[in-house]
Amino acid sequence: MANMSTSEEQSALHAFLERIQVVNEELQRSSNEPRLSTNNPEFNLGSFWQALLPHVRNLSAQSLRLGVLWSKPPYPTGKELDELITPMNLTLFGIASSFYSFHRSAGLTLYKLLRGNVAAIVSNLHSSVTLTIDISNSSGSSKRIAYAIEKVVEACENLENMQKDNVQACLHVIKSSKDLCKDALSETQQAIADNGDDGSGCTWSVKDKNIAYTAIGLMKVTVATLNKLLSAIKVNDYSNSESQNRDLDNLMMNADQLSPRASYFCQEADTERVIFLENACRHNIEK
């Protein structure tokens, strides 16, 4: 049986977990817009990434070390545990403080992607530390910790490899939405070919098929519109100025209405809405 941790060591792990939980809850409550440093005229996006990414890389390396130390007994105790937890605390603080320094002039679409990636890191870190506490109580599994650590590292890599400006963020979001719509279109076409039979023996009525055909029309319009948006952003060679980022974010608000939600089976009246949104998007592009 693994050696039981002392109350002091348990306290250190629980204190770290509580700090992670505070950051996690703050991220969950955060809005779709940056809440801090919004009046910083000297914000530089390149400097922002230079400040944030080293903390992300450090957390990835520290998490791997956590996984190694808790992969099998004897587990870290006393000074060894403190030498692990203390720098992880500082790194977590560095990630959070860097994230909240983001300036809205750099683009809300980029901010939303960033927030999602930071939230994934913190959430997976919370899971890994929770499992560490479990195993220190002889009730957890080292295999589960290894898996949780892999998720932390993966989340760190995703943030490090994410789009670094608002233009690229917009292109990424539009392409992802287009790919989802294309998948939905393919599945609906296959369902029509199968007459709606999912293997249960039940088939579609004529009314069901008519709804499906309408949905296919909407999805094709959506895919075509998203393709036009992608081309327009590339052709217009958007910069990362505050005004152009604002224009892109407004465009994304329209594009967001077109995304996979338009691939659900809709009533005929929704066709007019899709056409309206397409025209609105075109207006924003040509403005």
C-alpha cells in the first residue's frame, strides 16, 4: 500500500486545488469581453504572447513532473512536494494575470478562443490535482493521473499552437463552422438516401423528407456563405488594427448566426433569415 501523506502535505495540495478552483470559477464567470486593462493604450499583442507563452510551457513541464512523481510510490513528501507546488502556484498566477491583461483592441474573436484554451488548461489541471489528492489517500489510480496530466499538456499545446491574431482567429472559427455544416449536410444526405432508417426499421414519411430537403437547402446556403466570408477576409487583407478588428468581430457576430445552428432541421421561414444574414455579412465585408 502507498504511504499515506501527512496532514501538512494534504493541506498543501488542498490549498493549491482551492487556488485552481478560484481561477476556474473566475474563467467560467468571465464574459465574452476582456474585463481588465481595457483602457491600456500601450497594449502590444506580440508582447502579450511573449509574456503568456513561457508560463504555459512551464505549466506543461511542471505538470509532467507532477505525473512522474505520483506515478508510483514512494510519493513526494515535505520539501519535495513544496518544491513542486510552489512554482506551479506561481505559474498558474502568471497565466491568469497574463490572460486578464488582454486588450479588447486585439479582437474579441481572438479573446474568445484564448479564453477557451486557458479554461481548458485550468480545468484539466484541477482534475489532475484532485486525482493526486485521491492517490495520496490511497484511493486513486496512477493511470488516471497520467491520463489527466496528458490532458493538461495537450491543453497547453493547444494554446501554444492557437491562432495569434484576430484575423487568423476569425478564419479559424469560420472554417470550423463550415466543416461542421458540411458534416451535417453529408449526414442528412445519407439519411435521405437511407429513407431515415437508422437500423431500427423506422422510415421517414413524405413530410419528414420534405423537411430534410429544406434543411439541405439551408445547409448549402450556409456553407456557400461561409466560403464567401473566408474568401472576402483573405482578399481584403485585413490588418490587426483596432478598427479592422472591430469590423471583423461584427462580421463574426453575423457568421455565428449561420454556424451549425443553421444545419438543424428548420422551418421554411428560416430560409429568409439565412438570406438576410448572408446579405448582412456581405454588407459588413463591403462596408
